[in-house]
Amino acid sequence: MHTSRRWTRIRRPGSLTLALPALFLTTCLQALPAQEVPISFDDFHGFEGAVEYVREVADAYPEITELLEIGRSTMDRPIHVLVITNSATGTTLDRHVPLRNMRKEGVDNVPPMRSYQGKPGIWIDGGTHGNEYTGTEVTLYIIDKLVSGYGSDEAITRLVDENTFYICPMVNPDGVYNSVDRGISQRQNSMRRDDDGDGRVNEDGPDDMNGDGLITTFRYPDPEGRYVLSQEDPRIMVRLDRDEETDRQRYSLVREDSDEDGDGEWGEDPMRGIDVNRNFPEGWFTDDNSQGGSGAYAASSPESHAILEFFSTHRNILLVQSFHTSGGFTYRPFARWPDEEIPGPDLTVFDDLMGTKYKELVGEPDNADLWRHPYRDDRGRPYGFGIFIDWAYAQYGSYAMTTELWNWRRDTRGLPGYQGEEDRGAWYAALLAWENRPFDERIFVPWEPYDHEQLGEGEVGGWVSTYVGGNALPGASLRHVAETHWQFELYKAGLLPRLEIDSARAEVLYRSSSAARAQASSRGNTVTIRPQGGLGEYRVVKVTATIRNTGPLATHRTQGDDLAGNREDAIWLLGDRDRVKFLQGRAWQELGVLAGTLDVYEEGANQRAVSWLVAVEGEPSLKLVLTSQKGGTKVRELSVR
Amino acid sequence: MSTKQKIMLLPVCILALALLGPAPGLSQEKLQESPGGYHGEQDFPISWKRYYSYEEWTGIMHDLQDQYSHLADIQSIGTSRMGREQYLLTITARDTGPHQDKPAMWVDGAIHGNEVNGITCSLYLAWYLLTRYDYDEFVHDLVNSTTFYILPGLNVDANHSYVVHPNTPNNPRETYRPEDNDGDGLYDEDRTEDVDGDGELSYMYVEDPEGPLKLSPDGHLFVEVADDRERVRRFRSLGPEGFDNDGDGLINEDDIGGPDPNRNFPYGWNLDAGNPYPMSEPETRNVFEFQRAHDNIFASFHYHNTGRLIMMQAPPRATEEELTEARGEYGYYYRRRQMSYEDSLAFLRGKNKYAQLFEREVAPQYQHDMDVQTAIVTMGAQILKNYEPVIGGLSGQAHAATYYMLGAYAYLMELWGSPAFADIDEDGRVTNEEYLRWIDLELHGEGWIDPHPVQHPDLGEVWIGGSPTKHIRRTPPSRYVEMEAQKNADFVLFSASEFPEVTFHDIQVTPETGNLYWVDVELENDRLYPTISDREIQLGTAVMDRLIFRSSNNVELLPMPQEETRFDPVNPAASADGVGEARHEFRLRGKEIRTFRYLVEMSGSGGWVEFQVESKFGGNPSERVELRVSN
């Protein structure tokens, strides 16, 4: 394949913020109010809150947002994408090319493109795993920043004018609903499936044994257990290492659950289905085992189906960010394959460019652990199959990455009594002592004795998983996490290609006001020319243009244009078909892939020069339409001089 | 044997055998008589010498279901991209049980939009089953015991367009997902059209002094200019009829049609052929989801055109490791073939000219599937006369998913092949001259478009013609539609009649000493198909067959270990397949008899033993044997 040739120095893209006087700013930009829809991060939104918020935003900002429903989950919840872009800008090729003599029966299978498809796109999602709803919160934070900053912040305004943001707060709404709104942590989607083969579907999942309205844990003494009571505070359970010895009483912890269907097992047929992030077609496990947690086949779940269909019909996405928890680092592709499968220039973009910035934003520029890929180099085997970002990079052609948000030690803010110590016990203790919490909900339920049907005597209580289970602490911690990643998205969006047609000229080479058609016939060495009907005003025009990409990234990832469904950039010269005849050059010309301005590309590869020779009758107007899938569509009218 | 308890050995045996009567009786009234070979055709008159549009064929399906509602159900399994319902007929006798409780045959046609022969073949099969039910014992039994899921048109949007509107034989093939074939940024913008409005899509030629073609002397077609010095009007080909819709100077460069639906299935799927993602097309996804939800589907037929092929799904090739392991301690024992492949085939063909043999070597756990498929397609070759069986491909095809993911035996039929009729010089190709000759002779000239000049708005004067009409090359002319349908229905019916059936071949009671008795039960599947495919076992989704023992209170089953020794002619238990348990799990292969041996103790002078078979695809027969001691 390609050698992993690394460039040691990358010319960083130029600063996005122009140094304009403040006065000039306020007079030439629209003075939109900043935040029309207030939002708080003192608690989790959950499914209901997130849907309500995006609906309110779409209502409040009709000129720059549009709410789409791209599918429905198994339990019929909507999967929403909020499109953020200036709806007054942007165009697509199909509205410029008139079609004639189409088939009489007129099959209308091609819907007109939306103007937001004519701009470079960036996709951001959260909540693929239902219990990783910090991601949902971060997407809402990003939405708030974009719509509130539009019109007042120059960088944001430019980005929203020129690009399209596709933001999907909950890829897996059923999982988020169960995890937050119902308090039953569910990573997977929901499915109607008879897991235990007893003829009933979803009849036995976690449930509230002690009637306190929460699903917490049941702890019981167990000589094989992996937990002991914390020395500092016996309310806290500490997990032992795999081979750790102890002479303290061992406990086991299980989720609150009873045997609802009386079959001797508990929790054996819950609502949860498959892991959506193993249900994508790149490296999906197509081997003999067609069952399992990755779905019956790639794209079988309604959630991945909705994403795949959306991407297939919206080919302008060049950047993909998926938010998960936890750990506080970012994965770039692949999970399935080793790095040899990624071309060198792409590795440079990922690691040297984006990775460097990410580590800098997190505040630990030398921490190599912050930027990784999931593939297990040390064991020579995949981390997983059918991962979303693998597909988005390999088959769709975007720079895709997954961020595992929330590192409790690094990201905790505003927790009295905790100063960033390594000791988890100290963190737990600080949590328990936290009195002026921003959110009202309980984080800890005191242990109460309970007699479990199968496991015997023990206690119910412990941490409420919604708040202490791998997600950010609402309040200052969550805001800090969101802000860091908002800055990263802002940075990446600034890397998107920016195409322009400059120096476009139509130069008349020959003109006649009394031109006529003619026909030529030859016999031997003599050619006889017979004039026919008159044409009137007639010109031979040379059209030239230079196309340039002033953005850092190319309009495709390396070899991305070769992928099925993708294409090279192209440019059309359009005018009245009956009066414009192409003498040299076809109506549309291929431009290959316009490189960006980064050092990783060849010098001059970010521009093209095109020319045509056309014969023009009368005074029709000409226009150039530059059309790039991920670079956007640009139009330039030409006046013939 | 004590004289006090003289066991009536013979009568007991006779009693047992007498109970092994015919299968549960027909629940319908007696069949109608069929004078003069009449089998109900006029009960639902229909022409099989034509093709039907979407409205027509779905209307026929609804009418059939309406008239034969005791045998058929109709449903839509989902909608197509353009909103058409995919209608499916479920055919089985309602009175003998619900459709999902019987082994089912899946039949679909025309996944490729232009391969509409499959629609008539599927529809014919449905009509055949329903009209003949009261007149034909074979059909009667089949419809009583088997379910048929028949989806005549799969790619309904393209099917409809192909039948009703002018089209070349090659398009529309795919589903209607927008696709930018020429990379110009527009989708499906330059399609073929009927330029001269004659209702046919032919080919365009333009005069070109450098062109390689000329009009043939009889004026029927364009032929190559053999002699360069010939002074004749020359032409060059422009491709199929059409206009330059988008003004880019090219014609028909981006026709309607997206991904190939028969590369869209999940098994062996790849991006280039099956894009954008597995099961992306509603038409194919609806089909696969239906099949997944109906696990009683035992085998499937998928209709395509053209080529006269029976493409069967075969088990995977054995890896070197599997072959080495199979040889094991027996050395080369597992390599069954002593002769070369060619010699073996020649040997078989010497006895049966339709014999088939495939070179693929499979691992032992798949050998039965390989043998079964070979046997089935051998009969298929015999029934269809001039079709060739081959092994089908993977790469996201429907029948690969059916076999490899669901464990059902699958066949892709490439229907019709004009070479059988028109290839006079037998070089495997049919040139336009050969088509013309055949059309003149057998179709009396119908089916040919003569070249004629036409004014083209973008090109000036062009000549259009010199080609066959739509239903010649790929799909049969209308007069041959019934012929293809009849033969193919026969093959489907044959396969369905070979679905497994478990029966009690024999039950023997042999007294041992005292009040102990040996009971030997022989279960038979005398059909070609096994009760469970090898593939389903390997997938881990198999529900094994079960034999359950019950007895009266005074009869007790004595536990017995299975003998370890392989060959012991003295100990009969050693040769049984299953010994002495109340529940046996097993699988019956095709044409197999399995023996189960029980040792029972009866106190008192009378009692009974009962055996219940539970086989998902083979049925649930049971037998009870009364034991009476006479004095």
C-alpha cells in the first residue's frame, strides 16, 4: 500500500480570526440576539430534554437551522439531525443544468438537492451507546455555541455561512431514554427479541426491587466477590484487581433486578438489543456466525440503517466526530485493521495535524495516550468489527474519529474537596460530601438491608449510575468537557476546503454580426462550401478560469474519490443550449481532486486552470458551476467581453 | 419363554405393522375427475403468451387469492422506493395447518428489473398450484404438506417500467436509487428514450465516412464493411436510442438505476458491487427481513435471465486444514474419488446423460449438502432439458444469503437463452444475422426493427434500427413464455416434493427374557433433502429432530448405555443409532433410515408404548404400539 511517510512540519492553517476593528464588525454583521434558547448543563437532558431543546432551537433560528428526522428507533423514537448552516447561501448543480427531452413516463426518482448539500459538511454525533449521554450533552453545547455565536462571532459566522453542520445528539434514542429518563443503564439499542427462548419478549430486565424509584445495586457477601468496602468510607465499594489478595470481607455487586417471569433467572431477557457501533459494514463480521451482539447483518439495526442512509444521500460530509464515553481520549481509525491500511498523507492529517491540536486543547500536549487508534497492535488483532468510524473513513471517505469523553481525574471541576488526586477513593469521598450540587437528583442511595430471592441477604443502594457511572458530572465538569471539545470542532471545521473560481474570463476571439451556417462537401482536392441560413450575431469565445482550494484539507481524503458513491470535482460551463456550441472542451470537465493548502499536498495541487472554446450566437449569458462533493458548489456568472 | 406368558409375538408384530398405515389422510373432499386431461385451467383462464404490467400481475395475484382463498393468502411485504407494494402470495391448504408450521419453498422473480420472465414463471407456478389442487393428486398432496411463498416481481418499479415502456434488453436492471454514473454531479440525468416514438428502443447509427459499418444488402441490419475499398455509405454506431438530456454532448451516459440489487445482500457483500451498504434497497431489505422472520423456509428459487443455468448454492470449499484433518488417521480414506473428475463425470454420463458432478471439495460436515444439491440439480437438468447446473457465486447475492445465512437450499435460475434457438453455427454467440434468421423463420419477422432514418434534435439525421425488439435476447418472445414457465414450475415442484418427511419405517417388538422387551424403531426420510441442512447445523441455528418415548404406567424404559464397540454382530444394540432414552436428538439425512432401540419392562398383561417425532421440517408423526400378553 502506501508508505507511512510522515512530514515533520506541518504548515498550520492560517488564523481564522481577522483583525477587524470592532466598529466595522458590528455595523456589517447582522445583530442577531445571542442566545434565543437558554440551556443549562447542570443536569442531563436525557431523551426528552434533548428532543425538546433541538426543536426549540429549530423554531428559534429558522434561517440557520433545520431539524430533520432521519429515522426511527425500534421503539419508534425519532433520530434527529439538526442542520446548522445559513439557508440563504449555498447552491447545488442540479438547479443550474436544465434537462430536456426526458422520458415520457417521467420517473421522478431523483429529489432536488438541498442547498446545504452544496457546502462542505461536518457531522457530529452523540449517544450511539445509550449510557454514554455525555456525548449528547456535548452536541447540545456545540449547537448552542453555533447558533448563539452566529452573527456576533466572526469565525462562527463564517463557518456557518460557508459550511454545513449536521449534528445528531442521539444516534440511539432508545438507549439514551432508558439510561437517563428511566435510569436503567443501556449501552445497546432496544430490540424486541426473545433472548431466553421462552416465547415471551423482553419480559425480564432490570427493575426497582426496593421501590425507591431508582435502579441501583445490590451488594452481598460473596467469597468469590471482587469488591471490598472502602477503608475511608464503608458506603463506597472498591473493586479489587484481578489477582489481588485480601483478608477483608468480599462482596459481589449486581444491578437491582428480580426474576420477573419466575423462571429462575433474572435479567435474562431485557429490552436491550445490539451494539449499534458494531453494526456498520466496514470489516463487519461476515463470517459464519450471523448471530450476536453485532446484529444479524451489517446495517440491520434501525439506528445504523438511518445513519447509513443519511450519509449515502448526503455526500458532502468530510469530517465526522462521534462522541462516546469514557476515558478522556480520542480514537482515529482503524479498529479493524492496522495502520498499514491508511495512506501516509491521511495519517499525517490525523496524527500530526488534528492529534497535535487535540492534545494541546486538552492541556497535555505530550501525552501520547490522548490520541490513539483502537486496533490492538500489541496483540495483532482488531479491537472490534463493524465500527462506525472505520466505515466513515474507509467506505464513505471522511476523516472520522471517536472521542471517549470524560476522564474523571482530569476533567472534574468545582468538586469541593477534590484537587485532582489519583486516588479514586478521594474522589468518591468528595462526591459523597458534595452539598451544593448543581443538580437536584440523588447520586447516592444509602445502603438498606434487603433479602434477595436468589442471592440471599444483602443491601440495596450505592451510586445512582446516571450520575456516577462513566459519564461526566453535571455542572462545571460537564461544561469544561463540552468547552474543550467545542474548541476542537471549531478548529476542525476551519480545516474544511474552501473552493473558489477566480480569474474567470470570457474573451471574444472572433466576432461577426452577419454569420451564416454553411455546409462543406469534398470531391478530390476541391472543397465546395454552400452557405445556408443566417445566424446573426456570432462570436467565438475563449473561456478560462482558475479554480482554487484555499482551505487546508483536500476535497476528498486520499483516494476518497475512488469510493463507490464518490466522484472527482468537476466544473460546468453553462449557457443556452441552442445558442452555445462547444468547439473545444466538453460542457463539463473533470478536475480530479483539489488538494488543500497543507504541506502534505503537492505544491500547486490545490488549483486548476480550465479553458473552453465556444461558439455563441446572439447574447446568451454564460456561467461556470464548480461542483465538488465535499468541497461545495460555487457559481460564477460570466460576462462576454 | 415361560408357557404362562406366551407372548403373541407374531400378532404383536403384525399389529405394530398394521398401524404403520399411510400418512394422515387427506382432509379435503375427494378430488374432482379430470376428463380429457383437464386440470382446472379454465377455472382461472389466463394467457401465458404475454407479459404483464405491475397493475396486471398484482391484479391477477389478488384475483387468484380471492378465488382460492382456502389455499392462498396475499400480503405486501413492504413498499419499493417509488411506493409500489411488493405483493407476495402464501399458498398452502389452510385446513392442514398454518403456513408457518410447514416447510416452505420461497420463489421470487425479476430482482433485476429487466428480467421479467421470472414474473411470469412465478405467477405460473402459483396459478398451477391453485388451479390443479382439486384435480391433480400430486399437487393436492404438495399443497397440503408444503407452504409456498411466491413473490413474482421483486424490483417492482423497474419491472413495471420494463414491461410497459420502451427499453433495451439491458435496462432498467437496478433499483431506482439515484446514482451519478458519469461523475458529472448530476444523478440519472441522461437516460435512454424512444427517439422515433415507435414504441421500441433500438440503436442509433450516424453516417460517417470513416465508419466501420454499412447497411446490409437486404437493408435489415448494419454489418461490418469487409472490404475497405468498397464504395458504400458508411455508418458508425452511437449506442441505444436517446437524447442528450443534459447538453453535455454525450447520450445515455447516466441512465436510471443505482446499485445491482443482487449484490445488495449481506453475505459476501462488498462496497464496489453492492454500494452504498448491505440491504440499502427497500426492495431487497423487505425480502431478506421476510425470510428472516419465516424460519420455515427450507429452499428458495430466484429467477433471472438469461443463459439457461441452474446456479445452485454449494457449501464452501474445504480449506487445506479441513481436508488434512478429515483424512486423519485414515490416510487418504476421505478422498473419495479414485478417478479424475473428468473420468468420473464421463462414467456417470455413460449411464445418465444428465448426470452432474462438481469439482468442489468440501469438508466432511458439508458433504451431505453437496451430495443433495448435486442430486437435485441433476434432476433439474433432466426436467429442464437444456439448462446447465453450475455452482452459484457469493458477493452479496440473494441466494448466497439464503443458504449461507439462513441455511436454506438456494437456486438461482437463469431462464431462457436464445442461443438454444438461434445459434446456428454453434459458436456460443448469436450475431445479429443469426437473430434475424431465427426471427424470420420462427417468429415470421415479428421481433425485428428495420433500420430507418430519423431526424434527431441533437444529432441531425440518424438511422435507428437493425436490432431485435425487447423480448428476444434476454427474455423470451411471448410465444415461449409458457414453455419456460411450465418447465421451471416442474423443477420447483420436484424440489418441493423432495422436502424431507419423517415416517415410521418399522417398529419391531422382540421379547427378551421375562417381561423385558426390545422395541426397535426405524425412522425413515425417503426424500432427497435431509431434515436439517448441514449449513444450518454449522450456523448453530438448527432445531434438531426429536424422538420422544412415552408409555403406559406399567411400562418402564430401562436405561442402557450406548455400546462403545463399533462392530458387534451379536449385540443388536450396538448397531442402533440411538439407544434407550426418552428423548433422542438427531437429524435424518436424505434417503436415510435410523434405528432407535429401547429396552422396556412391562408389568401386567397389557400396555402401550408411543413414539412421537418432532421435526421442524420433517413433520410430527407419532405411532403407538399396543402390547398384549395372551394366555
